[in-house]
Amino acid sequence: MPSARKQLNIAMIGSGSIARAHSNAFHQVSHFFDVPYSLNLKVVSARNQSKLEAFARQWEWAETAADWQELVTRKDIDVVDIAVPNALHAPIAIAAAKAGKIVLCEKPLALSLAEAQMMAAAAKNLPNLVWFNYRRVPAVSFAKQLIDEGRLGQPYHYRAYYFNQSGVDSAKGQTWRYRASEAGSGAIGDLLSHSVDMAIYLNGEIAELSATKHTFIPGREVDDAVLLMARFANGSLGTFEASRFGVGRRNGNGFEIYGAKGSLGFDLEEMNRLQFFDATDPGKLQANRNILVTGPDHPYSGNFWKPGHLVGYEHTFIATMGDFLQSLAKGEPFHPNFDDAVRTQAVLEAVEASAQSRSWVKLPAR
Amino acid sequence: MPSARKQLNIAMIGSGSIARAHSNAFHQVSHFFDVPYSLNLKVVSARNQSKLEAFARQWEWAETAADWQELVTRKDIDVVDIAVPNALHAPIAIAAAKAGKIVLCEKPLALSLAEAQMMAAAAKNLPNLVWFNYRRVPAVSFAKQLIDEGRLGQPYHYRAYYFNQSGVDSAKGQTWRYRASEAGSGAIGDLLSHSVDMAIYLNGEIAELSATKHTFIPGREVDDAVLLMARFANGSLGTFEASRFGVGRRNGNGFEIYGAKGSLGFDLEEMNRLQFFDATDPGKLQANRNILVTGPDHPYSGNFWKPGHLVGYEHTFIATMGDFLQSLAKGEPFHPNFDDAVRTQAVLEAVEASAQSRSWVKLPAR
Amino acid sequence: MPSARKQLNIAMIGSGSIARAHSNAFHQVSHFFDVPYSLNLKVVSARNQSKLEAFARQWEWAETAADWQELVTRKDIDVVDIAVPNALHAPIAIAAAKAGKIVLCEKPLALSLAEAQMMAAAAKNLPNLVWFNYRRVPAVSFAKQLIDEGRLGQPYHYRAYYFNQSGVDSAKGQTWRYRASEAGSGAIGDLLSHSVDMAIYLNGEIAELSATKHTFIPGREVDDAVLLMARFANGSLGTFEASRFGVGRRNGNGFEIYGAKGSLGFDLEEMNRLQFFDATDPGKLQANRNILVTGPDHPYSGNFWKPGHLVGYEHTFIATMGDFLQSLAKGEPFHPNFDDAVRTQAVLEAVEASAQSRSWVKLPAR
Amino acid sequence: MPSARKQLNIAMIGSGSIARAHSNAFHQVSHFFDVPYSLNLKVVSARNQSKLEAFARQWEWAETAADWQELVTRKDIDVVDIAVPNALHAPIAIAAAKAGKIVLCEKPLALSLAEAQMMAAAAKNLPNLVWFNYRRVPAVSFAKQLIDEGRLGQPYHYRAYYFNQSGVDSAKGQTWRYRASEAGSGAIGDLLSHSVDMAIYLNGEIAELSATKHTFIPGREVDDAVLLMARFANGSLGTFEASRFGVGRRNGNGFEIYGAKGSLGFDLEEMNRLQFFDATDPGKLQANRNILVTGPDHPYSGNFWKPGHLVGYEHTFIATMGDFLQSLAKGEPFHPNFDDAVRTQAVLEAVEASAQSRSWVKLPAR
């Protein structure tokens, strides 16, 4: 069927596992979201040319390119999507922004707060997005909705954790994620950044924090684990823990929130579920509700499958893209964008500072 | 402290594991229930004299006796408690009833419906009790309360199961539970009887059923497993499954009930929990509530520990005894009594008949 | 990138929710499976023309057609996919088979065993598939693998259930699923058929069964619920329960299997998990393992996302299509095909016969 | 039956909820443990005389006494058990120790480290015990056993939490637990002390820590919540969180431990369960084992009920008493004793110091 939708030509830099998830989202978004754009997977670029060809074939990219520099300024490109190691985020994003492109960037936004701020400044007047995709797990969006409805009341405790076991295998230490020059940090940028973005989304700004980090394997350039105590601007207490040494956890990204009127719990390994305790229920019925967030009244249920039919990892990217394109059509700001990611980057920088100084660090109020 | 409570002298026949649970309940009931009786563990009887002495010492029975016959008629005995293999239930109970004793009997009540009816007739004017203790798991009592409040609405499905793995070890086949002459049946009397008592308690009478039973180990005299489809008088459908070949389950006694307005789920291996789904909740909040049934508004919470402090297996016996003594004090009938157990026995007999005839069997209406 | 893959032109009949899942699988299969075919979503047909246009646009079908009859014989069509109400499966499948097409058919295959047999006969020499997609939940495929490795030992019990709450809303009774002429049956064809296919897949043939069915809402033409006891050819006992009145369950399709050496448990609402109890573990470590079936050694993990990154409903269709195309390339038979579905249909027909006669029904040995 | 066991006369000070748990343990220990002592509940003392009489009657104490001072020196008393608010622990324990009594003391041992050290010095040559009862949850003892067997390997992370919701109700603020003079602290002594004792038991000494505490309700004298990051002497990282504002949690005392070879998880609200992930399992079978710690090979299973039959809160006290009496009979030291509690008190004092100074605090090596 011919479509009246406006075509957006995408250039993606990267061909790793996250590039798969992005490619998938570009293909799938129009199947699940009613957006007035048609995404054209125009050109993909990566360092390894032979892998790149296979990737392009599998994910139906029309062209490949060896060089991101010339690609981000191509006239026939509307959107530049950055799916490469962290150290390249800033140069690519700034170049793309200078060329006036819509910029989509994988998380964490940057290696440092200063870099993130430069990126945000460069992209200020352009639609942009940072792939903190877990905000759009339907259960997480639903948590946000319950909080906004006042169902938790005064917040007391925010607890975040992100555990996987990726660091235990010392052989992995050869990949870019373990090189300071490419990754900037370890668990902090890789895992904690997700937790911090989600915490700000759900519980607002962090006022001050005390952190410590640790590298279990001698010689590694980046942190394997990070711990963090925080006080939020809303008066609640926070703990964060992120580690690549959580043996037994594959993608254990979770939170618990306790408030005067109820509590919430989420774990990404059970991503279709949200735990909700409603302290306004009659006493004898008070309990964690183990909500299967696929019902007709839940976020994104109209987009994906029928009630009770689960969604998986990729739907967080598809929903991110769907919401982004709907914002784009309306000319409204999308979140999380580069400005949002700057806030997260400020927290990560405070974490590094606190771990260094072994003291509490205050964050500027907003 | 001197007590104004009336002393009841107990004679117990049996010294096996169930006799431990009974003894414990006799000792503990006054610690948790405000009852106007003081239980005196007067005399215990069993076949194996040397084991008996050790048992009596451990559980603080004042005397031992070799012979149950002379014991049940002793003037100084008020209560006879039967904790022996099934085949002895009827002779002891009938003798004790003839002697005017209060009679407490382990489940299943009898080897047959006819026997059960004779026992009930004998004990008709005497306080009596059958140890279907699982009715008084606080979570099960709470389930009953929710049903009585109409929270499930029209009942559609009742599903019961009772799995353990006791039958797999063929060496166990030498114990009384595998001899037809002593046990009468296998999984049917041992496990299914509990499920049936609980079903009648929670969901009312069974109108008709179709059953099949099976013995996995050749040469065994009793059934290892039994399956059952049923229609209840209230219009709901039922399934029951009981097996000693449920490898991995130790005491997996559970039920699920689905009604127009909600559903319930229980498993004895998580005995402090009740699952409750309330279909009258707002749609987006509908979910199984995983209720920790120890709260201030739950059954027996005033008797046992503080909210959130779990109870275990023995509390079902203690609560049974507590409620029995309170009924006794008020001169009110206690349930489940011999009459209730006759109803359960009628179902078990219909199960045997159906398994034999391979056809549906109707039960008389009550 | 130009592809050397052979193009297969697909015609799909249907535009409902299952047609979405099929369309998605056709688009996605090459992203996750290395198959030597390129699927071309050529033409889609459905009764409601205006809905059809929107559907075609959303799911990127090249053409629409009003009439399935002319479509199934079109020269430019290689594959006919049937995603319409049950009563149309046979006429379309037989016509497509006569035209020599590859035939893919939604479950249940047919309205009756006779019809199913005719369809199987017609498609005998053609590649064909029945969308019993739940065999290819990774956790279910993994269950099959564990069973084939002998990890359960002699099987004792197979327990299946499929509960949703779709029948409770009486308004739904107006849709095709509640009309005997279009659906043939209610819970039996809709839900039980999935359970039976999975049981045969995991536990082999059913030797005999006794069933009952029930319609809770007066005037409904089809069954709302069905219960079933069975004996499998391998000596194990089975229970099946399927209902549209399982209030609180959205897509509660599960099974438990108990064998001499271990047990398994699965529920589709937790589709990334398999419970496995290994009775050969040291005693103190024996327990249900709650396996997150996304690991590097699990079925389909190489196809989808990284370990710990969940898959959803649609992946069962994608995997079905991926395996089908790989079988096609090798010229090997695919399962479940029409012949497999005939076996399932024979069980469903025995269920109907047993429910009618209120007696046990034997199934012919294979 | 006459017993050859040596009688120990007990005097207990206190009649609150913890005094119930102690009394129960004194009555029950000989039913479950083969100990060469017979405990005689001789005299109980408390401030409120009328409540005391009722308490003594219910729990079968032979006498009551108004005054603890004269009681602890009575010749006919062998054991003094302290079940009163924290501020009285030291004076009573020291007086009882001076009188040569066996001293049992409720946790936390003292209001300060100095006080705890004085108590330990006073009781140095006497059998003594601190009621950190949760070490003897069978699942916790089992965790210790698995750790001692080396099943976790090098430890990476220790995570502890203890949440209840007792602080939210501002009316509760009138009880002794909220008065600094009687309780010393809030969540720190009440909840965190348990977590710290358990951490030392399972994971060894804490080398340094950084903490913060918070009081949500203005005017309260004690902390409502405390957070804590730690580094253990064994090189692992720790987080602790204890709060009376964990809405929805009743007795949520849990831990997770991650090591190179596996991980463990425990929550007191599921006290019969231990989660164990064995990273030495074959990859595809790696998962949390949800172990029901009631099996024949588990700690205390020989003492309590049959496999699969759950134990509750009181069994932790009974097992503590059972092990204590067995140590007493053998003349061996029992743990946790006053010396052990001094170590825990040192951590609590460091927590207060760190919360005050907002800096890391080192603990002396042992």
C-alpha cells in the first residue's frame, strides 16, 4: 500500500548488539505505532567492513559506509543514530548536530559532564533522543503513572540495583567496555546510568550522594561495581548498586520505591510485571499486587499484543521510537533527550568525585 | 500461677509423627488461646514399648500404657485422642465413645463410609473432632472468610492438588501406609481426604464425580495417585489430583478457586500466603495480591505472633485445638467433626467406585 | 544490500489479531534466522475491506484482495497463510493445496477429525505448517530438550491447564469464537488444542481419556470450559483443564510434568522461565530451579537477544517461521504440520465424544 | 515420666512480645532438642503488675516478682533472661553476672559499645547468649553451611536490608522504642543490629563503612531509617538498609550474597526458603534454586517436623535455646554470645559516628 507518510532517511553508526536493537526498532515502529513517518534504513557504518556487510544484509540497510564523518553530513540523511562505544558519542553527535540532523544517541550520553553539556548545546534546537530505553518498559511507564497519580504518597525510600555477571569472565576484559579510553567507566556508565535515568524519571532530582566504586580484577581500567547512597530533592533516601559481578543475574535492573501510601517493585528480568502495594487497601487485603502489565488499561497495550501476551526487550526500543516520532510530529520535546542525559551525567560525575574524595557530594539544585 | 481452668485428662493412642503434632498442640494451646481448660497429658499408649517411653519423656506424658482397650474406659480420662493407623480409628473411637469420652480422631476418619457412619453414630452426643487440621491454616481460614463475604461471586472452577514424593522410594512401601489392611487406601485416604475436606469447607458439596486411580509400583496394595473431575452442587467444576509421585513436592497441598468476581490460590508449602485476585479492582490494578496472612486483621493473628512473623505446621493443630476447646466451653458444635468427616468419606467412597466402574458417580444431595 | 535469497510470495487470508502476529513473523524472520528465503508480503485478503486497507498499510502488505478463492490459485503466490475463523480453514487449505501452494494454517486445524484428515491428505506432498506456536517458546523447546536427554526419567504425571477470562464478558459472545458454525467449539478448540499439541510434543500419545465440558452462560453455542483426565501411552497420568472463565488469568497456558528423576513447570505468563527440579541433585540442594531461558546455551538464544534480555509473544511465531524455512531449505519435514494436527484433532474429537457419553474413550494407537 | 535431666531455674525480666517468644522457647526446647536440662519457668518480673499476672498465667511461670534487683541474686535462680527495653540490658546483665548467673540477653546487647564491653567483661566466665535468633532460621544456618563448604567462592557483594512499616503510624511514637533514653536508637538497634550480626556470621568482619540515618517524623528522638555502604575484611562490598518506613513490609529481613561460584538470597517473610544459584552447574541449568529448607539434609530438620512441613518464627528461638543448652552441656562456647554482640555493637557505633561525621569510618581489625 502506498503510504502518505513522510520518509526519514536514517544513518546509523555501529553494528554491535545495540545496533541490532536500534535497527529492529526502525523496522518495527510503524507496525505498532501510528506515526506519520516512514523510516528508511538508508546507510549503516562501522569499523569492521566484512561484519558490516553481513549486518546490513541481515537488518536490511540499503547501503554501508566505512566512514562516519562523511556520512553525518550527507544531504540525503535526516537522522543520525549513534550506536558505537561511548568515546565516539560526542564527536559524532556534535558533527551530526552541526549538520542539522536529528540525533539519536546510545547511553550513556558522554564520557564526562563537560562533554555531555557540549553535546546538549550543539543539539539544542534539533530533535534528539538518548536511548535510555528502559523508561519505556510498559511496567516502568505504568510505575510512573501510578506515582503521578499520587498513589505512593510521600516518598521515603528509593532503591535501585543493576546486576549482571558480565565482568566475572576475565576474557571479556579485552572488549571496549573495559577500556577507559573507549568506555570512560565500567559499571557506572554501563549500568548505573540506566538506574540514575530511571530514578530521576520516577523520583526526581538527587540532591547529594556518597559513593564508592571497586575493581575486582587487578589491572582493569574501569570500575566493576559501584555503590551509592543518596538523598533526593523530595526528601527520600536512595541507594544504588550496580555491578558486573552479580553472579546469577543476567540483566537484573530493578527498583523498589516505598512511600506513605504504597510501594512499587520492578525487575527487568520479569519485565512484564510490576509489584504494587496499596496501603490504602483495607488492611486484610493489603499485599503486593503482582501486576501483569499487558492489560487493556496499561501503557502501550494498545500498541503491542493482546492482554496477557508478553512483550520483550525490543519493545522498549520500539516504544521509544514510537513516542519520539509522535513528539516529532507534534513539534513537542521528547524525553529523555540530551538535556535529560546531562542531568544523569552530572550524577555520574558526582559519583566519581565522591568515590575519589570518600565524602558526600552535593548536586546543584535545578 | 494457680489456674481456675478446668482440667481435662487426655489419653492419646499413637507415638508416630502425627502423635508429636497432637502432643505439641495439647501443650501449646493455652499459650495461644484463652480457653477455660487446662489440658493434662495423662497417658499415652503405643505398640512399641521402648519407643513409647522415649516419646512420653520427650513430650511430657505422665504415664504410658500398653493397651488402648483398658485405657479408653479409664475413669480418670476425659479425652481420647486417636493418632494411629487408619484401621484402628473405628474400634478405638467407638469404644471411647461408648465410654462417654470426648473423641479426637486423626484423618481419614475411617476405612469406609459404613465404618465412618458407625463412628459418627457412636459419637453423636459427644464432643468430637477430626484432625483435618489444614482448614485452620490462617490463610485457608482467611480464604473461607473472603468467600463468605461474597468476594469471589459465582464460583466457576475449584482446582485441588496434593503432591508429595513419598511413594517414589520403594523401601517406604513396607510401612503401614502401603498396607491395605491398615491404611485402607493410599493417596486417597492420605492426601485426597485433606483436599476433599477443604473443598467441602470452601466450596460446598460435590454432586457428582469421575475418578481414576493408579499404582505405579507393581505389587503395592494401595493407590499411588488419584485423579478426579467433579461437579459441585453450586454449579462449579472441580478437579482434584493427589499423588505420592509428585517428585519435587514435599507437602504440595493447594487449591485455586475461580469465581465471577475474583480468584484465590493457596499452597501449603507457602502456608503463610494467600493469593487473591479481585476482579472488582480498577482494571489496571487487577492482579494477584500475594497476601502475607499474618496481619492484624487476619484469622488467628491475635493468637500467634506479631504481624509479619510466620507460623508453621504445628499452628494448624494448635488452632484446631483452640477452636475446639472454645466450642466445648460454649457447648457449640465444632467443625470438622465426625459428621463432617462422613461427608468426606462418602466422596472418597464415590472415588473408589468411579475408579472401579470407570463412570461418573452421583453423590446424594444433603 | 542485494540478497541472494529466494523470494517467497505470501498470500495471507485474515486481518485479525492473529494475522498481525503472522505478518510480524514474516517481516522479522530474516532478522533473527539465517534462512535462504526472502519473504514477500504480497497480498492480504479479508472480509472487511476498509479494515483490510488499514491493516495492509500498517503491516506493509503490497496488495489487498477481497476474495480468497481467486487468491489461492494465483501463479505469483508461493505460500498461502490461513488466519481466519476455524470453519474456513479446511476450504482454504484444501483449495491452496490443490493449487500446489505451501500452506500455513492457524490452529486448531479443523472443525472435526474428518475435516482435518482431508486437509492432511490434500497437503500431503506439500510443505505445510500449523501455527501451534507455543512449542517454540524457548522455555518449552528447552523442556523438550531436557526430556529428550532423559532428565525426567519415567514419567508419572502430566498436568496441563489453559485459563483466560475471555468468556466472562457476555458481550464477547457475539464474536465468531462463540458461534458453533464458525468456531466449531469454544475452549476446546481455542485453548485445549494448544495444551494437547504441547502434551503430545512433550509427553507423547494419549491412550485414553475421560472428559466433561460446560457452558456457564446459557444460550452460548460452544463450551466455556473443559476438563479431562487421561492416560498416556507412556504410562503417565494426565489432567487437562481449559477455561475462558479463569478470572484473573489472561493467558495462563501451563504445564507441570513429574517424572522419576525430576519435574518441570511452565506458565506462558512467565514465558521466559522454566522450572526444573532435578531429583539427581544432592538432597540438600534439590529444589525448583527457576531458569531464565535466555542463556547462551538455551534454544533460540543465538537468534534473539543477549542473555537476560527477554523475548515476548511474537518470538514464538518468528521461531516457528524460522524453523519452517530452514526445514524447507533442507527438504525436511517440519513439525507441527497437518499430520501432527490430525493427532491433536483426534484427541479433541475424543474429548467431545467422552463429554457426550460420560465415559472413557480410547484413542487408536499409532 | 521422671526425667534424669538437670533442672535449670529461670528468671525472666519482661512481659512483652519478645518475652512471649522466650517463654515459648523455654517450654518447647526439650520437645525438639535432646538436651540434658529441664527448664523450670520459675519467676517472671515486669513493671506492670496486672499485665504480669496474666502473662505468667498464660505462659505458665510459677511466680511473679515486682523487682528485678532482688530477683537476679536469688539463690534458686540459675538463669537470668533479659527481655526488657535496651536501656535496662546492661544493669540487669551486669548484676546477674556478678551473681554468677547464666545470662541470656535480648538484642541489641547495649546502648553503646562501652556498655556492651562492660557487659561482656562481667559475663566473661559465665555461659551467656544474645538473642540474635535469626542466625538459626534453618535457611540461614543452611546458607552458612553452603558458604563454609566454599560454594560461593570469592565473595563480591553482600546486600542486607531490613524493612518494616512500624514507624509510619505516628501514634507508635509513644512507645519505648521511640525514646532515646530507653531504646538508644531506632532502626539501628532494632533492625540493623540483626542485619549486622547476620552479616558478620555469614561474611565476616566489616573493615570500614559510610552511613547516613534519617528521621522522617519531626520530633522523634531516634532514627527511622539508616543506610550503609561497607567494605568487608574479605574484600567484598556491602550495602545495608534498615527502615521502619518500608510500607508494605512487615518483617522484611533479607540478604543477598554474590560470589565467584554462586549466590544466595534470603527473606524472613519466606523464612523456609533459601535461594541458591550455583555457577558451577552446567550453563543451561544455572538458575536460582528455590530451596525449601525443610528436607532431611537441612539444618534442624531432625528437630522439627517432617520434610515439607514448615516452621515459623518461634523455631528460631527454640533452636537458639537448643544449641545453647547443648553447648552448655559440653562446656563449649555458644555463639552469638556477649563477645559476638560487642563486635556488632562496634559496627553500630561506627554507623552512628559515620552518620554524624558524614565520612568513612574504619573499624579495628580483629
